Amino acid sequence: MEYTLPDQFNEIQPLAEEWAFADEAARNHKRRASSMAEIQGFYDAMRPQMDSAMTYLNGFKLADTPEEAKTVLYLALMFMEVSTAVEMYQEVDVPESFPAERYNILSPSADHFMTAG
């Protein structure tokens, strides 16, 4: 899938193909399959953009989110997925917890909430 970001987010466009996922399970898998260096690189690139991303996304009702804004949302959700690995654990996975394979993420994709009414 090709992801396009609004012009104001051109700086993070290179992240979209690899890190933008609507599905929570896919975001979780990406975090666990990535190295800590990859996660740190994504985090470092996204962190300065998060205030702008949140301000931009707050301009839309979830059900009316345009396609290019969805990519911003997916990247913001991915940022939240990796933030605890960077800020708290400095590890890809949660230390001293159940193996990730034991969890079954049942949450619908972000797109579900954009079409639910």
C-alpha cells in the first residue's frame, strides 16, 4: 500500500511505508520484530512531529478522516506503540512479562473506528 502524508509532514514521509499500520496487532508485531536501534530511530524521527500531528488530527472527526490524515494517525499510533520500549524499558519487549505469543490482540483496526457510526 502506498501512503501519502500532507505536505507539512514531508519530513516523516520515509517512515510511512515501513511503520504505518492501521491494525494494533500489526503495530505490536512490528515493534517486537524490530531491533531497538530501529525503534529508537523511528521514535527519534517522530517525537518532534507529535505535537503537530496531534494538532492536525484534532482538526477532523474520526469518521471524516481523509486518507492522507490516516497515515499521520497510523504513524502516531505506532509512536505510542514504541514509546514505552524507548522511554521505560529500553527493550523491544516488556521485560519479565508473559511471552508476547501468548497474547491475542482482539482490537479492531483504526479504520474500524473511522467508519463506525
